[in-house]
Amino acid sequence: MSETKYQYAKVTMDGEHWGLINKIGEYVVAPEYVTIHEWREGLLRLTKKKSEVNFQGGHWVNQYNGQVYFIDCEGEAINSNPYDYGLDFREGMAAVVKDVQWGFILTDGSVAIEFCYEMAYGFREGLSAAKHNDKWGFIGKKGAWVIEPVYDSVQSFAHGLAVVRSGRTNHVINKSGDIVTQTPEDYPWVVIKSKSIILYGTTSQDIGMRHYGFMDAGGNILTAPIFYVESEYQFDLFDYSDGMLIVSNEEDKYGYLNELGQLAIPCRYDYAEPFVNDHALVTLNDRKYIIDKRGEISEITELEYPYDEVQTSHEGLAGVRKGDKWGFINQEGVEIIDLVYYGYPPHKERLPEGVYLAEVFPKFNCGLLPIIKSDGNQYRSGFIDKSGKEVIACEFMLVSGFMELN
């Protein structure tokens, strides 16, 4: 007997209050939440009120009054009373706030670790970062300190290692709290990428630009800071896949680093995807190629279509564009949905009359695709099926694609 499939989409009528609908357009969760987050471990975090952030004592302070609920796949809340703040479930627990104190709950809503911390992260690799007396350490799943709170800031554990900061110096520690290595003060950005590769980064003279290199767990420099991202928030965009890590240079060209921290494939491609089964898809001068881990390259022979753009097939259909109109073809190249849709409009104010795609990269999920209709004065969103028929009326201001949960 197959498991029940739950298929929901986020929708809003006013742009401020969100709910969930099923595939026949009925509300499963009423549109009364300012934020609906992502499903984690079969549970969904919803926030009914935005937390207030005030400037106090020279820095911004979160007042933790967000009214957070968690629901299961059937839309039932596991907590009858809201928490003041909370994070998604990880490893069977979620960090939540009650009366300005952080604690942890289980997936049935019961309290697992009492509310006694100034702040906490979600569990990763059996440990959670927690703050006490303005210092950070790590606790186990019973709430006891495994690594005492003595650090100014910390990152969660990854590959058995964690980055901690004391003053202006970053240290890398193991799960016993032993210092494995440290990075110089000139490199404030440190991220664990694998059990043996650590990314370190520095600020360039140009505001917002970051350069980064790689070191091993012993602190030995493997690659000088010759790679580039626009900000520190991009440091976690890519992780190792099949033993290879995507990197880019200042010319926005892509290459790959191997597990020894060596630039195995130079940065020369316009676009690169992660390695899978010893091969990766890359783009160079508008042509697609497959490369192996030795860098050997072979061009992909693509079917000739009478379109200006053909996207990757998903659920049996691929978006195609000719001029400024989009439609969909099947895997045999047969046009299933006529080219009647304009591309995704980044600015929806005063949207000209027409029917638009509601995603930059349109694809069917759960057999449905979000669209936008405009009469020139007002726009509304709904869904079409794989025949192009509008099956959920365009009556919402904004929607997201459907997601399936088993």
C-alpha cells in the first residue's frame, strides 16, 4: 500500500498573509501567516507575526514575539500555544523561544531541553551551538554542555569540525573541543567544506568583494586566496559533490577543486554544475559540454528545436521560448502547451495585459505550474495542468510551486 502523498502550495491574497492550498485549490492552512518556511523532517514552521527588532545598547536586539507554530503533513499544529520565535527541525528537535529563553522541542511538541539559553542553533551531528552568559559553546541532546561556552561566536559542526571565534582569531575545533588549527586574523571568513578541506576568506579593498582559498585541517595552505565571491553569504553556495567542488575567479569563470585542495580543472567555463557519477555539465561560449574529473571534454549533441531557448525537462515537459513567448514540449519534442505565455515579470506593477509564467525557470511540480494573469490594471496568480488548462483559478496575488511530501 503506497504512502499518502501531501501536495501543497503557498499562496497569498494580499501579499502579506500566506496560507497553504491543496491541488483542488482548497485551503489546508488559512492565510494568516506572515511567513511560511520550508518543510523539514515532515514539519513546517509558520510565523504569524513579524518579530520586532529594536536598537538597544548600541546594537539591534530581536524582541522574540513572532508567534511561531509547527504543523504536520495533515496541517495539524503540534503546539497549541505559539512560541515567541523558532528554527526549523533538525535531527528530531527544533530550537524555540519562550519568554526570551531558548530551549528545544520534539516532533510531537513536547519539551526536550528546558528553556535556559540566551540563544541556540539547530542540532547538527548531534551537537547544537548554544549561548550562555554572552558566550557560545555546544550542548548534546540532553542539554548538557559538551563543549563549554567560552567563545565569542561559533558555527555549527560539519564533517566533525566546527569554526569558533575568540577575539579576532578563528579556531577549528573537533567534537572534543580540541583546537585542530587556527587561521590568521587577516582571514575572518572560515567555512568547513569537508573533513579535510577548510575554506578561508578575506575582504578585498573593494567593498563587498571577497577572495578565498583553501587549507587543510592541519592549517596548511593548499590554495592561495585566488577565488572570488561577491559577499560572504555566497561562501556556502557550493559543497563537495562526487569529490569535486565548484570554484570561480574574478572573471566569473568556473572550475573545480579536488579533495586534495588542488585546482584540478581550471576556471575557464561560463557555467558549471556539480559532478555526478564522475562527470559534470559545463557551458562554454553558449555550448554545453560534459567533462570528466581529468578535465577531458566532449560536446553534447543537442536535438535541434525551432526555439530560441529550451530548458531542462521536468515531469516530462520542458519550457521552450520563441521570441518573447513560452510554451512546453514533451520529451519527443512535440509542443504540448502553445507558446502563449510571457516570461516571468520581475516587476509586476502596471503589468501589461497578458498571461505570464510565475517562475524564472518554469517547471511543473506535482503536475501543476504557477502562472500570472494581468488585465493591465490588476494581476492574479493560479495554476495550469499539463494540458495548459487553468485548474486553480487565478485569484491569488502570489503563489509558489507545489511541493510533495510523503
